[in-house]
Amino acid sequence: MLLRMSTLLLKTLREEPTDAEVPSHRLLLRAGFIRRAAPGGYTWLPLGKLVLDRVTEVVRSEMAAIGGQEVSFPALLPRDPYEVSNRWTEYGDDLFTLQDRRGADYLLAPTHEEMFTLLVQDMTSSYRDFPVLLFQVQTKFRDEARPRAGLLRGREFLMKDAYSFGLTDESLAEAYAAVRGAYQQIFARLGLSHTIVAAMSGAMGGSASEEFLAASDVGEDTFAGCTACDYAANTEAVVTPAPAAAPIPAGVPVVHDTPETPTITALVDLANARALDGRTDWIAADTLKNVVVTVHHPGRDAELLVIGVPGDREVDLKRLDAALSPATATLFDDFAARPDLVRGYIGPQGLKVRYLADPRVSPGTSWLTGANEPGRHATGVVAGRDFTPDGTVEAAEVRAGDPCPSCADGTLTMRRGIEIGHIFQLGRRYTDAFKVDVLGVDGKPVRPTMGSYGIGLSRAVAAIAEQHHDDRGLLWPDQVAPADVHVVAAGKDGQVAAALKVAGQLAAAGLRVLVDDRPQLSAGVKFTDAELIGVRRTVVIGRRLAEGYAEYRDRRTGERTDVPISDITGVITSSLG
């Protein structure tokens, strides 16, 4: 491959794009890899398409290595299969829907579980047809309310999604392990430092699921890791260790006048100043905060819900949404319409709405909390005696220093990452929905079990850019770079001709070559563009051309060496291993 920049559709930017929020977005725009086409949608320019295709090639090869067979479904799909699975409703506002000229309902697919299931139902009939591992590379669509960060959160994106079908839970575990190993190999080849964390299944359904998170300060996912064991989990999947059961004490709550204490801080200060219950050591963790939310259920009416968490914690709406999925929650603020819910003074005792509590609010625990009257709180409000939650919920924020849910010695640390892959043990949710049965070994019907495995390909490009750049530009790993070598003609006339000759020799040796043969630009501009574009190896045809030498630059190490032009091909090929 030989690309001449004099004819390449390329425009680099000197100024920072005003709408770019993260390094990958900024640099991919500046280096001429992508161009904004619509909110949440991007055009892949020639250099960017080369990188995207190389990422896709790595993924395809590793999926094929474990027996994956590639298919391709339409992105425009009929409503009926998604009605059967109930996801036409469950996806809610994230789903792009439309009608054809006859009034039939369609959607732009966010995922394809339904279509893979129907394909297997159509193409298989007995145990002899299993196991099956299918995958596709396809554009997906989600109506993000606030698309941002370039390729990291868009409305249209490229994915590799794969699905395994087997007849036993053991076959699902084997397929899951095989794909998990393939993903580790894929991300190693792509140069992505990542962590595998326990995750929630969300709208996909199923039991076990894990995310592959690329370490990045701009990642939207926060995950916890243990200081003493290998535990790692997305914060939405962190399980709170509940305290040991305590005996239920006798007695009743004591109500106190606590005017002007709608906040936990004000309440704790007053409790200590007045020595409520004879104590002056009250802290926020002794209080029970009760937060009212509106739960929005797909396809049915919203409901009010009160969430109880220790007063030193905030309610994490992402964790709450994960726990309530496919429903979502928003903070309730129309207290005038519900006089029974006294803002700032709500307690769990006597509530007339559903109440879910943090696991720390276990039977026998005693709290300082609202008395459900303006300006009044109660001490000695005991779980299991004065109130009984309708259930527990993982909704409180997770913090560094929290105890590890997996071991007795460790505490949690918090990091951020970009989700680049997600794998699920779906089980039989979709084969049950479509009543997929095949003939088993014993001649009786058997229902297949499924696994689902996704990689965001366009997102992976952005994640690589986040992890591989410096203050001068991008720095692509060899496996995905748009070229193996970037040849730069530092001057005009003879140097341009010599650069094209060297580039031709490199291309003839099987290398992918980008050559800057633009005669109208200065050497400084060309060097700046080379660093911005981020190919690791640069060959400069310049000041020592007459002596038969070129300068070889390593973008990663900064090393510069004069090399005989006759040796350039050997130097580049040996550096590629």
C-alpha cells in the first residue's frame, strides 16, 4: 500500500476543535481521521478508515481462531421480534423507531439477539448442529440523549457482536471462556491496557456478565478493585457486605424537635449540640437518608419509590438504574403534590410508598432519621421493629476504602475506564421467548442456551487513541497504525522525487507506506503533521540526500539516526519484527 499525501483526502487542523471534550476526539479530528457528520455521528476519512479496518481485522481473525462464523444482518429490522422479547418497550427512548410507507413499524437495531436466535431456529434441528458460534460486524444505533466525547458516546457506531448457542450449561461456560480468552488476545494485540470487571446485564438480560474496561481518566465507567485480592467490578455491580444480624431491641423511637435541619450536616450538628439520646458523638453514618425517586417503567405508569441509605452516602443513580433495569429513576421534586412526604424529614416508619433500603440497613440496626413531620427527627428507629423495607437495593455510592465484597482483608480502590467489550451468559431468555427447541440425543426436545459477546470497534479506535498519544499527537501501536512507515520529503524538487522512490521500494517490500510528497508545504509543517498523525516510523529525505543518507525517526522513543538509503527497507522491516 502506498498513500501519497499530495492526493490523499486529508486536512489537519492547527487549532483545537472547540467541541472536542476528550483527547481522542480532539486528536482524531485534528489529524484528519474523522469528521463530524451529525450529532453523535462521524464520517471516517481515509486514514481513520484504515485504522478502523485494521482493528476490525484483528477482531475477525481472533474470532475465527476460536471457531466463530461470520454472518451479517440488516440494521433496519421489523418490530415483531422485538415485541416477542419485550425489548421494543424495554429499550424505551434509546430505541430509534420508524415506519415504512405502509405504516409498518421498524427499528434501527441497537443489538441483534433476536435475529441471531431466529436464524439458529431456522437453520438447526438437532443436537448434531451444536454448538454454534456466530458473529457479525455491523453498525448499531442508540438514541443517546447527550452524545459526547466523539466516538466514545455516539448514536451510530460499529460493533462486533457474537452469540454462542449450546445445549447445556457446560457448553455455555466453555463458549464463554473461549470468547473471554479471545478478547484478552484481541486487546493485547490492539495495545489496550484493560481490566476485566464484573458487570450488570442490564437490557441484555442473562446471569453472569463481565466488562473489559480500558484504563482512562476520561472513561464513563467507574470500577472498583481490591487491594488484597483479584476482585474487580463495575461500581453498578459492586455488592455491599451487609453487617452481621443484630438482636432486635425493645423500645420505641424518640421524636425530637429539630427545626431547620433538612440536611444531614445540619442534623448531625444539632444532634451533637443537644446531645440527643445522651450522645455527642453523632456522625453522618448514624443517620438514615431517605431519597424519593420516580421510577419510569417502559410501557406502564411511573411510580414513586423511597431509597434508604446511610447518611454519609449519596444515592448513585447509575447504580440504582442498574438495579431497577429496564426501569430508570429520576429524583422526585414535586413534594407539594405529596404532603405525606415531608422534604428533608422523611423516615421509613409509616411510609405509604414502596421502600427499598441499602444492605447496611439490616434488621437490628438503629438510626437517626426523619419523623415524617416538618422540623422533627426520631432517634432509635430500628430496622425490623419500627419499619421493614420492601427489599434491599444496591444504590448507595461506592467509595475508595470500602471493604472488599470478596475477601476479608482488602479494601476498594476506584478507577475509571472505557468499556471496550462486554460478555454475557444470556442463558435461555431469548430461546425461551421464541420457543426454540431442537431434537436432543435422547430424541426429546432440548432448548439451546446462549452467550452474547460484544466489542465496540469504533469505540476501540477512540480508546486506543486515549491510551496512545502525547502532547504532539497520536502514537498508534503497530498493529493498527494507518501505515508502517511515514516517508517525508523535507524539501522540494529532487527530495520529493527521492522520497517517492524510497516509498515505492518500501511498498514493494510489502510495507504500508504513507509518503508526504506535498511540494507546497514547509518541512516544519510536514514534521508537525507526521507527529500528529502518529505513525511510529518516519523516514526523512532531506539534508543528507546527496550523501545517500536518510534520517530515521522513532516517534515512540524520539531516537533519530542517519541511515544509508540503501538500508532503509531492512531497517524498517527489522523494526517491525
